[in-house]
Amino acid sequence: MSEEKTHGSGAVEPGDTSKRVGAEVIRERGLDPEELREKLIDAIGAEFTTYYYYTNLRMHLAGEEDYKEITEDARLEDRAHFELVVPRIYELEGSLPNDIRDFADRASCPDAEVPTPMDDSGNFDTSDLEVEDILEVLLEAERCAIRTWSEICDMTREADPRTYDMAQRILNEEMDHEAWFIELLSKERDDEINPAGHFARGEPGDAPYSTNNRFNDSA
């Protein structure tokens, strides 16, 4: 008869599919997995809605092809952040809201809307829209993301290595994005050279930190 192994059993009964050891070990380390799960839903709600809003912002950088390219990198990488974290929410016994409106309302960051009103026909009034206005919206969206993922890193550093790994990988890219938009806004608005120290990705939305090895081309 084999001797009893230290990790052969624990708080979850053998065969019990109603609980997950992956969540219970987080609780044992002092972190509430339910609180973490809800915060992750809010965080990826912001990534998902930012992906949508950046589409509009990119479209309105008319004639600024270099700005469009960098915005596209940030846009696609925000989608990659959403895709990276979704499975973790289910591992923590959660799920995404069924209503996308509820999901958007829960986003941890303000809506990154095109900074100009729409007219009665449902078109944007672009008569006074400046490139610098769009760059400022992009910059502040990235700053909110940095604050969000920094908080999640702080929550998980000692208690949840799996979520911490995801959060710090996302945070690396959000810091890249902030640096890009600081450089562009400084030059566009203030005519100052404020180098980011970065360059556009090799491929649009490359997500060098947050993209896992893809199972197929749709991932």
C-alpha cells in the first residue's frame, strides 16, 4: 500500500465537480477567488469595449496613417487581452454576462469615445475634431488600463501565480501603449520630442507578451 501523499487530498472531496482546487488554493492563500473573478470581468470588459472604441478612433485619424497603424496595434492587443483572460474567469467558477450591455456597463474604464458630438443624422460632427483630441482619449484609456492591471497584479502576486502571470503580461503591453501615445501626443500637440523607446509591432496586434501560442489561425 502506497504511503499517503501530502497533496493527494485536500478541502475538495475526491470526485466533487462542484468545486475547483484551483480556486480553493487561492482562498487558502488569503485571496477571495470570487472577488478576483468579478474584478477580472470588469477588467476585460474594459479591454473588450476599448477594442470597439479604438475602431472608431482609428477611423477618425484620417490622413494619419502612422497614427492609425499604432492605434491598430493597441486595438488588436486589447482584444488579445480579453481572449487571454476569459478562460481564467471560467476556471474561477465564473462566466461572462449574457447581455453585452451589462458587460459594457461593468467595464473598469470610461468609454473611449470619439471626442466630438454626433449630429441629428447620427454622423460625427468632425468640423472641430483635432488629431490631438483623439490621441488624448487613447492615452487616457491606456492609463486606466495600467491602473486596472496594476491593481490585479498587487492582488494576485502572492496568492495566484496563474492570474498574476496573465496580468503582468497584459500590463507590459499597456505600458508600451501609454509610451506610444505620449510620444505621439507630445509631438502633435506640443511639438515636443518625447521618445517612447518603442516602435510599431512586427505584425499588427502582435501582442508579444500576452498572446499564447495559437492553436489555430483564428486564436
